[in-house]
Amino acid sequence: QSALTQPRSVSGSPGQSVTISCTGSNSDIGDSNSVSWYQQHPGKAPRLLISDVNKRPSGVPDRFSGSKSGNTASLTISGLQAEDEADFFCSSYAGRYIIIFGGGTKLTVL
Amino acid sequence: QVQLQESGPGLVKPSETLSLTCTVSGGAMTSYYWSWIRQSPGKGLEWIGHIFYSGSTNYNPSLKSRVTISVDTSKNQFSLELRSVTAADTAVHYCARHYTIYPAFDSWGQGALVTVSS
């Protein structure tokens, strides 16, 4: 099971929208609705933003949304704010009780 | 609100065994899955494995031969053992909770850095 592929970095200005992609294969993202996204600020533990492709836990702003098409999942952040600057990781079920993560994307708010 | 806290030695010698414990407070362990996840310095996240409260386990195939995860619900704790460690096992280790076998880790510990060095 290979790690999921994410862009190393993305950037956007306050108020703009950015989308982070997470590409897998037919064996993981393509075969599962169990894709989640996490935000990690420096020195902190990750925080769950999205589960099951597009479900937001309580307390997560609706500026964060998730989607999936084929073997690629996406996280869109709208109305970008300075505090959104962080690392973002995707994760997927890969079958046979295995969980895999993406390599992470650093979001810079310009 | 449930809280998770990792504990254990911060330094382990090469070829020895890394041992960490996660203590769960503010909630029961029943009906949940409990995972260990690690993050090498400056790198991404890697799932090590999980245990159901009843004791059934699943491990990352790349680490399976060296890993054991156990649970003690009477103490509200679960533990990680990683044998025959090398410098490549140096990482921040997180414990995390998920409510199904799928990856939706809704609570995390603060993380424990374990360095493998002689």
C-alpha cells in the first residue's frame, strides 16, 4: 500500500478559496468512501476536519468541505483566513483493515 | 470530552524495543478503535496499527513483524511495542481514537517524541 499523493504546498490570499488534492488508486480512495482530512499546526496534534469524504464534525467551520471523484479526493477551504495556515493530511481506508495517509500539504496564506 | 495522553521513554537504543502507553480519560474505551500513528521529523503521518476495545488488532503490513498493540480497559490504557528499532523509527508517536475501523480519528494525544540513538 503506497502513500496517497498530495501537492507539497498550496497558497492563497485571505478571502480566496484553495483546493488540496489527494490522489490514490482503485484499491483505496477509488474503492472507499472512508476518506478523511486533518489539519496540523506546527508542534500540535492533527485535528479531524472531514470524515467519510464530506462529513464535518461538530465545531469545524463550513468553510471546509470535502469531495471525491474517482481515485482523487479533495479538500476545499473557502474564505481563507490567516489561521488556516497549517499542514493538511488526507487519509483513506485501503482495504484489509489497512489505513494510509497522504504525504501532507503545506498551506500558506499570503 | 475524551483526552488521550502518551507516556514512555523518549530515548531508545538501536535494536531495543520502543514502548509507549496511551491513557484515556474522560470517556470509556468500549465501542471504539484505538490507533497508534507516527510522524518522522518533517515528514507525513504513518498509521502503525489499531486495537478494538475487545482486543482484536490490525497492523500496518510494513511494520507488522515488529509491532504489538495491547489494551487494558480496566486501566483505560492501550500500549505500543515496536521491536528491533533503528534510527528510522525516530518519530513523534500519537495515539488516537476512531469510532469505526475506517480512518476518522476524532481525538488525538499530544504526541510523544521517541528518538532512537545510542
